[in-house]
Amino acid sequence: MRRLYSILWANRSFIFFLLLELAALFIYIRQNSNQKIRFFAALNEVTGRIDAAAFKVRSLQNLSQSNADLHLDNAALKSLLFYQSKFQYEIPFKTENKGRFSFIPGQIVHARLNGLRNYLLIDKGSNSGINAGFGIVDSRGVLGLVTEVSPNYSRIMPAANIDFKLGVRIKQSRYIGLLEWDGKETNTVNINDIPEFVEVETGDSLLTIGNEGVFPAGVPVAEVVSATRNTETGFWEIRARLFADPRSSLYVYAVENRWDNEIESLIEEQE
């Protein structure tokens, strides 16, 4: 406060001069109707421009939020249409629905994709009903598996992780192989254990088997981009491109198998 007083006192002459100029301007405008009109017109123009600029800033902020909301709604609609058209069953978004699988929407908030054990984080956790072991999909297909959860976040192991393994079926021939990542491109995987007598072609689709209980059967996973017979091993060497590229995914769904506990209890009883 003392410094402010010092600044004002040091500039007292200029401040006094400025006040005199403002007073003279006020008297001049008040006594001259034409100048009064011009002054208030200019003042309105300035304040109008300031208000317009402020409105644009607020509009951009609201647009950003609206855009995010629109993307989430769009992702939900795409997933609904996608799964209903592919698998002919209704996605039970509401918790009271008694379907086998339910889908919990979320958004990727962090990604580490430059190593061998890559991971993603989504903004939903145990408070939203997500548990470790849930599958993760987006509107294009399988993305990964939930490995850890906190109340508000979940850690995802994507297909681009050397620990990720998933049984897949070739759509055209229905033969089953094992999907694994070789640590190279994050959108490309290897498909192993397909015998060389099976017909495999570039462009063949790979789908989930469904018997592991994590994903519904028939969810798209990848597309074959190259296939070479290995006569020494008797198996194909297949490279496939993931439909759900972890580098471009944003809005996702955690897949809950509502019958999982029932299935596990029956298995435990038999063992």
C-alpha cells in the first residue's frame, strides 16, 4: 500500500492534468449536443466490440464443452448401431437391463504407447462399476483389457502390449489363432497357431471367439495385411492391422459380462 501511495505521489502532476482534461472534455460534450451524440456513439462502439470479443471467448469455451459432449453422444450412438447390427442383440446401457453384456462409457485421459508394456487410462473406475478383467472396446472393435482400477480411473492394457494375448477367429474360415504383439507398430499384431492348410487371404477379418467371457463373440479385432506359409513349422505367419488403433481411440466402452460370476461359481463347483 505504501508503494502505491509513493507511485501516486510521484505522478501527482500528471494525474492532476489528466483529471483536468477529463473535466474539460465532460463540460465540452455536455454543452455541445452534436459532440455528445458522437461521444456516446463511439463509447457504444467500443463497449460493443469488447462485449462481442468477450462473447466469442465464452462461446468458444462453451463450444469446446459442447463438442466433447457431442463426441460422447456420437460414440454411444455409433457403438449402439455397430453392436446391434453385428451381433443382433441390444446393448443394455441401463443397469436394470438383464442382458448378458453391458457397456460402460468412458474416455481415454492418458496414453503411454512408446514402450513394450504400454497402457491407457480412462476416466471411469470402480465407482462406475468397472473391475479388473473387463474388456475395452471402441466403436471399431477390441481395444484392450482392464488391469487395474481405482474409484475414478481404470488402467487398460491395449493389444499393443507384449503381455496381451487374445484368441481370435478368422471370419472367413472360422479357424482359431492367438493374437500377440511383437513390440513394433502399435496398430499391427501377429496371429499365431493357424495351420498352413487353412485358407488365409489379405483382407480377412479376425473376430473375438467369445468363449473366454470377456468379449461377446464376433467383435471385430483386426484385418489380415500379410500372410506367409512357413513350411518348416506348418503354420501361417500372419500380420494383422487392429481395427481399434490405440493411438486414435478416445471414447471407449468397458464390457461387463453380467453372467461371469455365475459361470465362475459353476466352474469352481466342478473343480
